[in-house]
Amino acid sequence: MSTSTLTSTPSTAGRVLDVEKAAALAAQHTAEADRTGTLDHAVVDALRDAGFARHFVGARRGGTEGTFAELTRAVRSLGEKCAATAWCASLAAYSARFAAHLPQAGHDVLWGESPDAFIATALMPGGRAKAVDGGWRLEGRWAYVSGIDFADWVLLCAAASGTGDSPELRFFLVPRSACTVDRTWDSIGMRASGSHTVAVAGALVPEHLSFARADLVAGRSASSDVPVHNVPFQAVGGVTFVAPIVGAATGALHAAADGVAGRRRTHAVESALVKASARIEAAGLLVGQNAEVLDERRFTPELMARNERNGAAAAELLQEALGLLIRGAGTGGLGEGNALQRFWRDVTSASSHVALQYDTAARTTYSTVLLGPAD
């Protein structure tokens, strides 16, 4: 079973995310989180209480089976206060959706006592596994595993051998206690996301704590008929990573506007704020459009490609908006105690994620929508 932080919780299927307390605590601790590189325990507890970990867990396990739109709104609200908190909340929710592809026996282990287990995920393959009696022997290293500081479980992707002619990419769920964490995350932004490197040395993973990566990509769960557990990976289109920074950019806009108070309002400053606000609102609309596609289950190739494009476009708009706000704020906006420079660093760091780049996330798929297949 997972760590002692989990407690038995009565079923609250259908409960909406209660983000108000978590957002208030995130705002209170955001400067400290940026300085120390970790979320305060009170903030982590508030995320659990708010329902982020259970948001995509099935109702039969006491989860919420919530919507993408509601999660996106809640993550954006958190991001207005602390981008790293919102990032971790988003990934905690989506990681549970990934884990729903485990066999039912794996669901029993993971959510048998509580639907509120925090899971950290490494989506990119970074290790290897070999089939052994009863399961798999897993070892390797995985970089950029956000939220590892407070995870109960870790979901890792590795090349698995011993079951066929060629290795198969699979996910493996291991308890946090089976991992060693190298504190390699030293980005100038998103400092408290805890996106460190995880190492596993020969852990035995039972068969029921593993599933094929192909099932996740296809949006095909053999163990759950819950609609949210059967969503093609492409359709999510980077919303996991861009929703937190839409919120962060909104927080930056408020911080920049507050900074204008008490000093002369110039034409240049007003123009910067207005231009930035339009870009932030446009990014939010793109992300909302993605969530609508997901909740309405419109998984056509054209709309899934558009979702990928939207994620990259939103990230680009947000970078432009923060550049405008920083230039408009002048030297004062870059002061160590100014929230604006922290939001700027966070958006800059988060928008570098591979899932938010045109060339890796959207160029091939959406150009096919516009131009047809390449010759």
C-alpha cells in the first residue's frame, strides 16, 4: 500500500473541486515555495482535500469522475496564485486518469483504501523492464517527474522485454518508497514543481500494476468503461500543461495592474496591459475549446489535431503576454519581491515543455488538416 499520508475517505462521486482553500494557501506560501523549491505540506494537504487526486478516479472507487472543463477551471484558479501548485494539481489529476488503465486488481491496490492517492508520472520512456515470474523487474532513470516530493505512487514508462520478438513500451506503477530521487530540477521557473529525476534499481512490479503504453495512447482501457478513462492521448492536446500557465498569466496581469497604482499611467504601460490581456484571454479560450472537445468526446482526427495546435498556440500567446507585461512594468517589475517576475519565470519555464511546442506537438498533425497528407 502507499504511504501513511492516505486516509480512508467516504465516497464523494460527483463532488466538484473545492479550490478556494487550496488557492488561498497557495497564495500564502507561493514566495516560500519559489525560494525553497517545494510545496508546503499545508498546500499539499489542501490539494488532496480539494479533490484533485480523485477527480478522474472512478465513482466505484470513491472518485469524482469529473469533467475536463471543471478541472481546467480549477487549475487556472490555482495558477493565478501559484503556478507550481497548479502544475502539480493538474498532473495529480491526469496521472490518476493514466493509472485507470491498470487492471482492476491494480485499482484495488491503488485506490482500495482511498481515491486520494497522489501519483507522479514519467510519460517519456526512461528505463527497462524484464518479464519475470509474477510480473516485471524494473530499473532505470526518469527525468522531470513533477510532484515526486509528495507522491504516494510513481507511474513510469519503460521498454519491456521477454514477452515477444521486440520490446514493448509499458507503464509500471511503483510505490514512492521503491524510488530514489535525485534533486536535479534547477529551472529558473516552476521551482516548486519538484520535477526531479527518479531512479529505480531492480524493483519487482506485479503484473496487475502494469499496462501497455499503446492502450493509453489509443484511449482504450480494458479495465474501465468510465468515459474519461477512454480518451485518446492526442486529444488532450497539452491542456494538462498549459492550463496552469493560463492561470499564472492571469495572475501576472493582476500583478502588473497593481504595480501601476501609485505611479504615472503612461500610454505605453496602458497599451502593454491591454495587449497582454487580449493574449491571455485568447489563450484561455483555446484551452476551454480543448476541454469542450474532451468532455463532448468529439475525437475526430481534425479536432484532436486542433487540440494539439491550440495547446502550442496558447503557450505562445502567454509568452508574448508576459513579455509585454515585463516590458511595461520596467525595472521595478523584475524586483526580487515582485510577483510579476515570478509569474514571468514560471510561464517561461512551463511553456518550454515539449507538449507545448508546435514542431513536436502540432506541426505534422494540423498541417495535414490544412494541407492534406504530405507526398
